[in-house]
Amino acid sequence: MDRQVPSATQRPGPRRSRSAIRGIAVVAGLLLAALLAWQNGLGRLDAAVYDFFSRLDPAAPSQDIVVVAIDESSLAKVGRWPWSRDQQIDLIERIAQQSPAALGLDLLLSEPAADPSVDLRMAEAIRRSGNVVLPVFTAEAGTRVQAMLPVPPLASAARALGHVSVEPDADGVVRSVFLREGTRDRQWNHFALALLRVAGHPVADPLPGNRAPADPQAAPGAWLRDFWMHIDYAGPAGTYRTIPAAQVLAGELPDGALDGRIVLVGSTAAGLGDVYPTPLSARQRFTPGVEISANVIDNLMSGTSRRIIEPWMGALLTVMLVAAMLPALWLFAPGWALAASVAGIGVAAAASGGLLLAEGLWWPPGAAVLAIAAFYLGWNWRRLERAASYLVDELGRLKRHGAVLPQDAAAPAGDLIDRRIHDLARATGRLLDVQAFMSSVIESLPEAALAVGEDGRVLLANRQAVRQFGAAAAKGADMAGLLAGFTLVGGGPLSWPAAVAPGHFAECRDAAGRAFLFEYARCAGEEGGETAWIATLVDINPLREAERKRDQALRFLSHDIRSPQGAILALLELHRSDPGELAQDELLDRIRRYVLRTQSLAESFVELARLATAPVRDELVEGTDVLLDAADECWSLAQAKHIALGTDVPEDGAPLRGDRSQLTRALINLIGNAIKYSPPHTRVDCRLARRGKLWCFAVRDQGRGIAAEDQARLFQEFSRVGGAEDGDEPGFGLGLAFVKAVVDRHGGRVECESAPGQGSEFRLLLPATVNNAEPQGQPRDGNA
């Protein structure tokens, strides 16, 4: 804490003066922060933050918007741009045949054709379509902006005109548009807004975006803009459904592909120049202007457009946040003050991102961040300056009062700097102890840690590092050689020392595919001489594997649970619209099948999930009973397909220890799969035999067999072999995963022997038990 130390020489006057200066400095800083916020922050720095948040949660693109692209493939097939008006007429007529809700031609049509009759024919095609919107381009003539309208026949035939101007920021990135532009005498809505109104979609009134203040003194020909809207981009170029124009001209468009949709025709080829960088532009691939219009249409349809916070509100938020952080500088220790300042910066960034993503309101946080950092640095400079002055003043005061300062006999006479150097020299005598302590700390770290010199050679490696790299991690080993087998997740080798910035984690994988987090940081050597690096390698493979299984399960369940529900809804909608289309018995039968499929999936998933945590019952089990019970359970399934189900078990029994219900369920899964994937009028054989110290449960079918490349993933969760195209019944990829989990929990293993056209045999090998106790059930033999 920053406290005044009372002394006999202190006077109230200077203290009041310092307090007044401090108050003036705080007020000035807050006013400067408010002024920066009023001016929308720090420009490009805030724009970079805006782009970062925009990439976190992009909007889903609407399927009602289609782009007919004049792309590279169309130019290669049809010819260089510009195409003839006859080709453009053909394109309009072919699109009109698909009955789109609105058709926007984002093409420069301000120059008349050499033959005036061609423009008349094109105007007639536009008029017949009845829902065509043409663009209004703008061009700068000196200091004024002029509108470039389509030639009069085309403009009069169009349903509406709309401007296609974009608003690049200072860094050249297009983040916004004005929904209305023009002179005081004539103004045009944006191309996207005109298309929406032609298509009959409702548009918010008043329009979204920031309003421009009225300027009554503007010249009559001045270019005016209003309704400044920031775009919530759905993704980079190619996000919206795109159809090459050449495909439309060739008549290859399926019937109904554009029915009821908003169609935009424009150039997407990079060589035509109508491309712009956007917050979501992919690297070296800018977004065409026609796709920017598609994003604006999507924003207006869904109501997800963005606007900048009002200047007074942004200034108020900035001042409130900065003012809330100032007490921490007065009341907290330096470390806690730093933590509070970092937290304030995080709050500013989080508030900005939250407002943008949740409310579509952009508050630039740069002014608040800069103000908090400036106050922290200024306040700590003041603390350091006052601490140094206090030390000098106090030592001088003690000396003036004749106090004897404690010092050892070897302390040199001289000024304050000499004494401080001597104190530092004494402190360096303890570095050997510190070095030993640090060595023990590094050795006790749970992750692999290495100390590396400036020459890239290992100085020290703990036990975990030796376990990871082996004897190669000895002192003097080349760090670049140790990391040679690692690759960064983002691509490229994990080199030393330029693979990642110091102090930052980089995820990488070793040659075996295991995931690690790699970090290194610089530490100073003794007396400012040689420096070294501390590198750590944290094994996160269990975490990544758990994340992979979770994501795989979520993707699988979201599809297979929702698919039958969607089919049921479709059947009900069909029955509601046309009750006579399906007989009631057939409708109910189909719904029942979909419900049973959903129930089966849910039960399989819950069963597998429960197995992972449920304890294994250790009881004496009769293996013959387990096999025969499983065969009995599957008998009706085999009879339905006319499949003979045979069993062969030893007469003297097969005792083993385990959980009878789990083992029975595993065998039911194997036998059920054999019946499911076997053709009718074949045979499935189930047998139990002794193999050394193991009992072997074998299930063999006469199906089509499994290819060798597919056998490696048979027992993975949610992995399927075959499908509907092979004539298979639908499955979920959980049955064999359950089988392997049960066998692993019983200390056994599972085998598969199969070849295409020769059927398959699955074997469960479980430890045999020698026990005179009476097992559950009695041995039996038979055929089901």
C-alpha cells in the first residue's frame, strides 16, 4: 500500500499540494480517456479487436440466398469479361425461369451497347422477369461523388435500383455499409435492401444502423449517407451457396434450385477486381462485393446487423470502467494492483465482445484499455520514484541525526550507490543456494522440464524429461535434435528456438501422435552474464482424447437422434396436408420404426456410458449358461431371417469369474450382429471351447465378410463398417465398442477373423477359473 510515513519534518502544505496534483492528473486522465472513447477509440487497434470477436461466433448463412458467380471457371468456359449483352440476356432469362423471389444483377451496366436494340432486348428481359434490381455504382470526380446509373432502358425496366457502395475502414477492411446514399434530391437504398423489398421480406422501420446527423448547410449536390450498419459476416468468401454462371448458361441448373430464393449475380473472380478484405476473409482470399451484399441481405433478414455505440455512451462506459479500477491503485499492494489492472483490461475486452456478440452493439475497448494501462504505469512510476526518494531521504536523515547503520566490517565506505553495490555483492553469494533450490524445484515438476543454454545445449533435465526423451536428454544434448520428432498442430516442425514466441504455449504432437503443450521462457544468468531458457513439455494427450470422444459422441448423437425425429415430423406434416397419402396403419408403423430406432440408440449409448463407471461384479459364472442365454435371446431374430442358430458348449462346464449380465449382453451384441449382417437361409454358429488358460467364446457367420482395412476400427465407438448402400441394416457403431469394453474390464481380449466373401468369426478370450464352488446355473447344450 502507498502510505505516508509521518516524520518530524513533514508539513501539511506539501501533502495537500501532492493530493491536489494527483487529483488533477486523475481528472485529466479520465477526460482524455473519454475523449478517445468519443472518437471511437484507437482506430486500427480497436478494429483488430472487432475482427477477433467477429470470428468467434459467425452467423449461420441463410439458405434462401444464392450467388450466381462469374468466377474463374465461368470465364474459362464462356470467355473473357465483359460478356456480350446477349449472353447476359440469356443468363437473366434462365434464372427467371426458376422463379426466384428477387434477382440482383451486381454488374456495371452504365455503358450502352453498340447496338441500341440489344439494350432494348435486355430491358424487355428484365421487365418480363419483373423482380430485377440493378446496381448504382459511385465514382469520385475530384472532391465530389457521382452516381453511375444503368443505361436508361435498363434502369426504367428494373423493379428497383440500389447502390453497391462499401465503406472500407482506414486499414482497408470492409466492416460496414450505408443503407441509404445519394444527394439531397435523389437517394438510393442499398442493393441488399432493395432486393429484400422486391422479394417481399419485411424490413425494420426505422432501418438499422447509426443515423447520420442532419446537415442543413450541405451543398445541393453533396453526397449524403445515412443508416451506417456494421455487417455480421457469416464467413469468408464462398460461405453462401454459389452456382457458376457457366452452369446456368449451359442449362445444367436443376429444376427448383432457385425457386423462391434471392439470387445475386456478380463477379467473384479475383482478376475482375470487385473483391475486398473483410474481418472473416480467409488468407489471400478476399470477399467479392456480391457476397458482401449477400451478408447484408442475411443481416437484414435475420435482424443481426450491428451498429456502433453512441459516442456519449461509449465515453460514459469508458470513464465508469476506468474510474472503478482506480481505487485498486490506492488501496492494493503492487502485485494486487497489477492483477486488478489486468482484470480491468479483461473486463473491458469481455464487455466489448459480449455487447457485440449478444446485442450487436460495438463498443471499442481500446480507450479503456489504454487508460487503465497508463494509470497503472503512471501510478507505479510515482510509487517507485517516491520509494527511491524515501530511501535516500531516510538514510540521509539517519546520518544527520548520527545514527549508526548496521553493516558488516567489510562494508566499503562511500556513497549510497557503493553501499547498494556491496549489498548486491553479498546477495549474489547466496546464488549457489538458490541454484540448488531451483534444481530441486525443476526436478520435482510433474511435467518434462529442461534448462537450455544460449547455444541450444541442455544444461539440466528433470526425471520427466529423461522419461520422455530417454538418454538423449543428457547434459549437452542438442535441444533442436530432441524436438525433431515433434510437429506443431498448426503445421510445421517444432524447431528451436523460433517455433513459438517465448512465454506462449504451442500445442504439438510427437511421432506417435501424442499431444503436448510446449512453452519456453528466458531466465537471466548469474550477474547478467550468460542467459538460459527453461522449456516445459506437458502431456495433454488424455485431455485431447477425451475431447475427441466427446465431440465424436455429440456429432453422432445430434445426427442420429434428430434424424428419426425429423422423419416423424415429416410424416405427420404429410398426413396433416394429405391424410389420404398414407394409410393410417402404414403411417403408425413407420412412426413406430423411427421411435424404436431412437430408443435403441439411446439405450446403447447409455449402456456404454454406464459401463465406463459401473463396477464389475466379481462372481463365479458358468460360461455355458452365458452363451446359451445369449443364443436364446437372439433366437427369434434368427427365425425371422430363416437363419439357423447353432451352439456348441463343453459338457463339463466352463467356470470363470466376472459379471454375468455384462458378458451375456456382449455375446448378444456379437450374435445379433452376425444375424443382422448375414443373408437369409444361412447359419450362425456359437461355440465355447478351452484355449490354454482362457475360455474362447466364438461366433461365426456366413455373411459377406469384412475387409482388412476396416477391421482396425471395428471396436471404435461410433465407427461403422458398411452402410445402407451395401444393403446393411442401420447401426450405431456402439455394439462392438461395448463388447470390447466388457472384455477389457474382465482382463480378456477380443479377436476378429474375416475376409470378404468368407464370413466373419468374432472371439472373446476370457481367463478361465479353477474353482470347486458351484457356479450359477447348470451346463447345458443344444441348438436354438
